[in-house]
Amino acid sequence: MDNDILMTILKVVVVLLVFSALAGFTTYIERKVLAFMQRRLGPVHVGPFGLLQIAADGIKLFTKEDFVPQNANRIIFMVAPIITAATAFIAMSAVPFIPGVIISDVNVGILFVLGVMATGLYGPLLAGMAQANKWGLLGGARTAIQLLSYEVVTGLSILAPIMMIGSLSLIDINNYQAGGIQNWLIWTQPIAFFLFLIAGFAETNRTPFDLLEHEAEVVSGYATEYSGMRWGMFFIGEYANLFTISFLVALIFLGGFNDLGFIPGAIAILLKVMFLIFVFLWTRASWPHVRPDQLMWLCWKVLMPIGLLNIVITGIVMMV
Amino acid sequence: MSYEDLKKHTNERSTGTNGYVQVEIEEYPKTGWEAFKQAMGRTLSMELFKGLGITFKIMNQALFKNQMHTVQYPIEQMPISPRYRAVHKLLGLLESGNNRCIGCGLCEKICISNCIRMETKIDEKSRKEVMEYSINLGRCIFCGYCAEVCPELAIVHGGRYENASEQRAHFVLKDDLLTPFDAIAQQIEYDGFGAISPDADQKIKKTPLAY
């Protein structure tokens, strides 16, 4: 029993450290990929290939002044970034990253992950409302409408695969797709896959739905008044969410950590996640932002009916 | 496009319609049904994925086909036009290296932002000698009147545009502006205003009547 607890703590620490480091590394990859897609070089001067840029940014974040604006609500302002970072890592506790590495196999795993990730949106919302800044307030309001729009799509899109599998545990979902590419859920549920991916973009505030801190419109949205490590926590939370969503998509639709021919499962899922992260960056380089009203239009008038239709059709096919 | 191509390209930059593409804009939908049809057509023709394809192609070109557009500035520098009007130079006499300026004061007079100042005196041979010549670059608008008006082609505009310094005054004393004696052989003569550009041959094009 004691051994179990020790093991769990060890896993928690490893996951925390690995994904905090990965968040930094992903910023480097993001800057490089975006640069290449715009025929630029990206960071090149700090260290070999600009790799030490991450360290430079880290030092900058850690040594910046921890600043609270004059009329801000002090406590909420200081707590808000912790909510984002904490929920992002709590959500990871039910995600099986590679075979055998899961902190706790909850039997409602997918519900738990999505629920905690949705809670994470309280971070931007409270931050936007606490900072006594109109851009922050706009960012906070956008958080609310974004949350209300995409959560419906996430839930409806994930319902159809769950109906087929009959379990909410991510391990069961993974095992359902064992035995090669032809068993992946993306072939039987392509619509659910796209809906979930679109909702994932909204959930992680990635570019087509990057309304919360759209520089061109609301300066930096909810993060306008933040600096130093408090801003850094928003940042780490955002990238941790990016990884969680990528792992979820890989687990639910792309065959998870099942062996892929000669590739062992652990490497297979990492490859899938890397590809999905690349897709996230790729779309950021290619597609424009949408307006908040367009996001609501898309989620409520287009994606939600399609999701409902998908559930009905899945149900009919399963009955017949 | 590599740095070398870019260099060539900037030299050939002139009006022309090579490589222009006429963009066809289809009619805006008028009825709801037309708007629906347009939206469905665009969705089913995978327009978003075509966009992804374009960015991927660009990345491929940038990484593997030597078309990176970045000019890494302090190491690589873009060529500037030979007629570029940057920080002034005082040309020297080729034989003696002496200042060519005769101290007539025309540049001082014509300067519309009043930024040229010269101190002169009559020397022992009853010739006018320029003791100090300075240009306040904080005021200078680089109009080129001083170079245009100079009867001896002594004050001209040079190509040195990198004037980052702790003080503007670092560039503009007579000693800084005057061509040093050991560099007098490399001194480029200024043809005066109205002369054709030194790289005119490269820029020449057929007149429209010729084709």
C-alpha cells in the first residue's frame, strides 16, 4: 500500500516535470514551425539552432517583477493563473500516456479529463474580471462565450464513440481499438473525430478560435495585466492542455497506444501526439482567426446539429 | 529565395507585370440558398485543407529549396541603390587629399533645415580655408540640396546608412566626413544631380514601342 502511494507520487512528479519542460520546448518548436511556414528562420542566435532560447525565456519569466495592478482584486488576480496551471495538470492524472503510465485509471476517465479541463477556463475568466482592465474584461467575457459554445460540441462529439465502446475509461477506449489501423475509431466515427478536433482547438485557445487573447483585437485579452511567472503559469497551463487534447485525440480516435505493426505502442502514441501538435501549429500558420460571433454560429448552428445527427445515426446503426 | 537571389531581385526591382495573376472574384451570394450552396461547396471542396497544403509547400520550399527570405542583417546586407542618399561625405582632392570644399557657403545657405555649419578663415595665401564643417543629423532631412548646389562636388551623399551610435555628433564632424587620405584612390566620384544612375545599364528595358 505504501509502495503504491510512493509510486503514484513518483509518477505525479515525473509527469509534472516532463510536461512543464515540454511546454517550454513546444514554444521553441512552435516558433520554428511558424517561422518556416512564413519563410523565416525563427530563433537562431541563443545556443545551437536557438535551442537555448527556451532557457533565456525561462530566466526572463522567473526574474520578472510579480506585478499586481492598482485597482485589481488582489486575491483573485493572484489565484487565477494557478487555477489554469493546476487544472491542466490535474486533467492529466487520468490520461494514459504510454502503456502502464497512468496516475489513476478512473472508470469515468474521459468525463473526468474533460470536466477538469473545462474547469480550467475559470482561470482566464477570473483573471479577466479581476484585473480592472477593459481588455482583460473583454477577454474574460470571450472566455465565457467560448466555453458555452464548444463544451456542447465536445460532449456531443465524444458521445457517439462512447456509445460504441460502452465505457468511459480511457484504457477501455484504447483497448477497443487494438489490432491495427483498420480498428481505429477514426474510420467508423470520422465526423466525431473532426468535431472533437475542432472543439479541441477551441478548448486549448488555439488559433482559429484564439479569441481570449487575440492581440489584434483585445491586446492580450485576459493576460493583459499579467507578467512574469503568473503569466508563465497561464502559458504552461495552455500548453499542458494542448498535450492533453492531443493525447485524448490519439487515444480515442487514432488507436491510442496499441502496437502499430512493428512500432511498439509507446512510440506509436508519441508519434501520433507529435503529429497532432504539428497539426495545431500548422493550422495556426495557415488559418485566420474567427470572430466571437462566428465561433458561436459555428458551434451552435453547424457543429451541434451535426453532432446530434451523428449520435442518431450511430444509434440507428448500432440497433440495426 | 536565397540571399543571392534576393540581392539580384532587388536590383531588378522595377515596374512590370511579370508573374502577376488576375484574381477572379465570384459574385456574392444574394439569397440564403445561394449562400448555403457557396458554404457547402467550399466545405466539400476542402478549401481549408488547400490552405494547409499551401503553408506546407512554403515550409518545404523554405527548408529544402533554399527560399528562406530572412536576411541575417549584420552578417548579410542588402545592396542599396548607388544613388542612395545617406550620411554625407566630403570628397578630397585626388592629388593632395585636401578638402575639395572652397568654403563658398552655398550649402549652408540652401540647407532648408539649417543644419549645416561651417567655419572659414582667410589663410596666409589669401585663400579661403574651411576649418570646421559639421552637419546636425538630428535636423537633416537628407533632401540633397547641399550636394546639388555644391559647385565643386565636394559635399555628396554617401551610402553609409548604419548610423547607430551613442551620439549623432559622432558622424558629422569634418574629420569624419572627409575621405581619409589613404582611401582617396577608392573615392567614388559623384556625377552630380541629373546624371544617370551608375547601374542604369542593368535597369534598362525595351521601350513599349519596340514590341
